[in-house]
Amino acid sequence: MNEPTPAAKTSAEAVIQIQQLHKWYGELHVLNDINLDVAQSERIVICGPSGSGKSTLIRCINRLEEHQRGKIVVDGTHLTNDLKNIEKIRAEVGMVFQHFNLFPHLTILENLSLGPIWVRKTPKKEAEDTAMYYLEKVHIAEQAKKYPGQLSGGQQQRVAIARSLCMKPKIMLFDEPTSALDPEMVKEVLDVMISLAEEGMTMLVVTHEMGFAKSVAHRVIFMDAGQIVEQNDPHTFFDNPQHERTRLFLSQILH
């Protein structure tokens, strides 16, 4: 059962504001006039065909990709070329990728405590205590002394989520977090994401896991050819899509 969408939708109250966003790769217009406000604690699922711009969009939010036109404001900070602003935003925004990006030569505990020690100047003992707290939260505390290569894909992705949480972000971005996993490992990662959602984390999730979208999202956004084609609450989005392109996409992925 979905909770009501958070009421805050005005630009003044939004934790993420994206206005008239454009991005090109050479001649390719990958993001074309994107406008999106995200409220505190809102959970948004972004779906669409490959090459629709959905991953590029969320990567622009923490400057992993640079946009050429338009405005992005995250938690009151305007995202520009100013390195201080970029660092400030990255400190508040956690990101989990399709591939886990863990350091193979560091233990799980070291992978989690590295960021807080170096970026937030957290004392080592405190960083390790925080790391263990989040490893407990994702149900793999017993793996703390192991190396990433000793864990399954699902376990590694849960480590990656815990690593982001150790930075105590206000917003979490997920870029197809289950697409590199074997089917039996998908549920364990989605369960962790569902528990995060229940705690009120602001989340933008690029995924084809439509069951997750139905049960967790406040809003589902469909992108195609660099544009937001349709967005709505999950019930309306899945049961009564308004756009022909959305209907075609859903017919291809819903079995």
C-alpha cells in the first residue's frame, strides 16, 4: 500500500529542483528540457527504454555528468562548476551503481569506513562503528572482515548501499542497482531498499523492477528520447497510462 505522496512539490520546498535541463553528447541530445521537483522523503522510480536518458539524469544530480543548460538545485545548493558546491552536494547525495565499485583490496569494513574518515574526517573508531551499524542494517555484519571477491553479487550490492549510508546522505540515487545481479539475488537488494524507503529516505531509483515501483514509489516517471513522457502515482501509471509510448513500454516489460 502506497502512502500519499509528500505534499511539498513547490520549488521552494523541494529537496531537488531541476529546471529546463539539457545535456548533449556531441550532436546527441540526451536530456531535453527536463523539469522535475523532488520533495523531502519522496520516492521516485524512473523507467524507460535503454538510451532514454534516465541514468544520465540521476548522474547529473551529483555532477557525475555535466549538464550544458538549465538549473539543478540540491538541498538549497545550486549545482555549478564551483567545486565547493559540487563537494557539498556529493556529501549529501549517496549513489549506488549497477556495478558495485568496491575496492577489491580492502575489506568490507575498510570499504565502508574509508569515505567518512577521508571526507568527513571522522575518527577511525567512530567510522568503523558506523560501518558495523549499517552492515547490521543490510544483514551482512558477519562479512565485515572479508574482501569483496569473497561475497556474492547480492551481498556486494548490499555492501555498496551500506557504504553510501555511512556518509549519512539526505538523498539516495540508485542507477539500475539490480540489473547486474542473478535473479535470486535481486530480492535481497530490493528488501534493503524497501526498508530504506520505509524510514523516509528521499530516493530516485532507475530500475525495471516494476513490482518495486508499484509497492514503494510515490511517483513513477517514464522517460524516452531524453524527455519525461509521463509521470504519475503508481496506481494510475500502471493501470491507466496516458501516453501511447508508455503503454507500449509497459506492454513489453509487464508479463
